[in-house]
Amino acid sequence: MFEELQNSPRLLLEQDLQPIQGSRFQPTGFPDLGAADFRRADGKRMLLVESAQSMANRLEKTCLKGDGPHIAEELTGLPYVVAKLSGAVETETSSLVEAHRINSPWIISDNAFQAEFMKRSGCEKGKPIAWDKVAATLLHFDPSSLVHGLFLVSLDSRLRLPRALSGFIEASEVVEVVSGGVKNDALDPTGKIIQAKKSVEKAVYGNVPYPRVEYTAGRIVAYFNLDLALIRGYGLPQEAERLVIALAMFKIKRFLSAGLRLRTACDLAAAGDIAVKAPAFSLPSEESLLEAVQSGIKACAASELFAQPAVTTIQTVAVKPKAKSESSSAPVPSE
């Protein structure tokens, strides 16, 4: 399936998008900044609809069972690490949903897991890193880390893997659509009557009008970049390399088919077929890619490249730090 990609450093894809209804959409916003409205060097007005950080999260979510922390049933057998929390909180989390994956403190703080990772990867402080062993270890515990990258700063600050799959959405020829609304208070529009016991912080009473800014655009495009050279550079066995590539492509396809409702007022749909900008390659269907991923999971498991069982489970105790007493937190008077 991927023979045409053997000599290509990148797979570059573009997908035109359009609002599923009407012409307006709400872009991503940033604290103290709002929408990322900018101009290109040629003066054309542009808008960042979805950032690389947000796209990474959305691409990761495509393979979760619901919102996680477990993997989708059709991908059963793909390794990941689960932390079962007890004590101050009773819940589960996993390397599929945690920031930087297995570098989550709920996972990497486990001494047995940490020792096993260091042993398999051959990592020792003061010695060069064998990146092929690191990649093989990540494949063993969580192949998704090879797609989305991670920073194992808790083990060694040199253990940083960039994203093999990245993406973002931009709009061009953009124009603001300024409107507004009001939060209505049926009990007292003036806001002069409030609850006697203020148990909710920042409660808002009365009618509150607010401005709203949306956008229209001449074109909205989702861009995807799959770093094939990076994946090949890990020196994985062929079945593992093909699995990682197929998994990344599957995530793209599933995002475009099921993940384009970015916000309440930003519900998009693909307009036309996805365009492969480099190299000359026809992107397989979502169904074909799922089959390739499932075949890759079986092949890697048969070659004993995966953890057995595929889901590594860690028992983690959560505690609440003791509150400082007033006497210990009070400033010490000077003599």
C-alpha cells in the first residue's frame, strides 16, 4: 500500500472545508488575544481556524473509545499504558489522553515501569541515546507516541520526539461577521436581586448583552504533514513502520469524516476530495486504512514487538497534600 512513499521525506495533504450550514464559522481563540487574524507576506488576510496544538489533540481523539481513556474497540491490541488511581481519587487515565503520554506523572512515577522503560531503551544519563531502542520501547508500550511525539523530561531531558503527524486549519480572504446576543434572566432582568448565600463564585445576575465576532472566508483548508523521514529514521521493523504510517493516515481520514465539529459555531465538512501535494500518491479509504492498521497490529504482536498484554496497567495512589497551618505559612517577624 505504501510503496510509492518509500523515497519521500513527507506526505503533504490539503483538504478544502466549508461550513456545514450557512457561511459563518467561529475560529479558535486564545487568552488575551482572541482570534488569530493575520496577514501573509503578500498582504492577503488570513485566519487561523485551528492550531497545531488543538489539531494534535483532535487527531489523538479519533482513536479513543468515547472520550477515553481507552482505545476504540476496532483498534484492540494496540498497546498503551493505563494508570488506575486510588486514594484521594478513584478513576483511570492512560497514555492516550495524558499530556506527553507516558511522561504523565501518574505513569512515569511508577518505579517498576520507569525501570523497565530505561532497561529496554538502554537510556543512561551521561551516555549517548540509542534512538532506535527508544523508538522500539515506545512501540512496545504505546505506538501512538511515535505518531504524536512526547517529551520524557521526567526520565531524561534529551528524550524529546517531535510529532510525526501535524496539522492545522487556515482560512483566507476572511471578513468579520459582527453580531451579538444577551444572557437573559427571567427572574430579575435588572440583576438587583441576588442569592443571599453566595455559594457560586463569579455568579452573573440580570440580563447581560455581549458582542460576538464570527467570520466568513473565501477558502478554508486543513493541512496535514506526515514526516515519513522521521518515522523511517527510527529504524523500526518493516511491519512496525507500516503500522505507524497507516495509523497516522487513518487518524487523518477519521478526523475528516467524524471530527470536524470543532466548536458549537464551527461545524465544518469536507468539500471535495483530499489533495495530495507530495508525493504522487492516492490516499487509501478510511476502511482500507483501518484494515491496514488491524493487520499491522496482528503482525507486530506476532513478532513480539508489543507488550503482552497490550495494555500495561499501573496502580497509582493519589493523595492530597497537607494544607499548611496558619502558623507555618505566616511570615516570620524580623528581629
